[in-house]
Amino acid sequence: MSLFDSTQLALETALRGSSMRQELLTNNLANINTPGYQRQDLDFHSALKSAQASGVNPTEVSFRPTTDPTRTVRADGSGLDADQEAATLAKNTLEYQALVQVMGARTMIMQVAMGVR
């Protein structure tokens, strides 16, 4: 029997996906002035949702970054828009923080239930 239920495992996987996405988004911003750079992103929500719908253990979900080579936003061939990237990064940061808070609350509930808190 596992100490962690499917919700906790899904939260951990979502946290891993959000962290990976954060890294990709910050890399996009770091390359904002690189001619021809193509934007990378990660749709961890769909991957996790698909795994849950098919009964796959959330810990087995693997995430794959995507690029859209047909997306050109600037004259230098770059697929990046600084304002859009900053907004997407801020949204992902808030989501990451919310996941951490939910996981912390669940951990505290378990500690109280076990009488260690």
C-alpha cells in the first residue's frame, strides 16, 4: 500500500511539468534577441490529463517540449514575443506556487492525522 494517493502523485507530476515548463519559458526569454530562435513550450496539462484518462500512473508520465517552426513573430525569424513570453512565464509561476501550496496543505493534513503535528 502506498502512502500517497493518486491525487498526491498527480500533484507531484504537475509540479514536475510546471517546473520543466518554467525552465523552457525562461530559456525563451533568455533568447529573445537570438535571430531565428524558435519558441519552446510544454503542455503538461494535456499529458497529465491523458494519462489520468487512460489509467496510467501519474509518475510514469513523460513530458516532451514542443516547438512550432512555422511560427515567426519578428522580422529576424524569431518565434518569440517578449510580452507574451513574460505573461506566460508569470502565469506558470503562479500555477507552480499554487501546486506547492496545495501539496503543503495535503502534507500538513496527513501530519495532523498521524498525530505528528
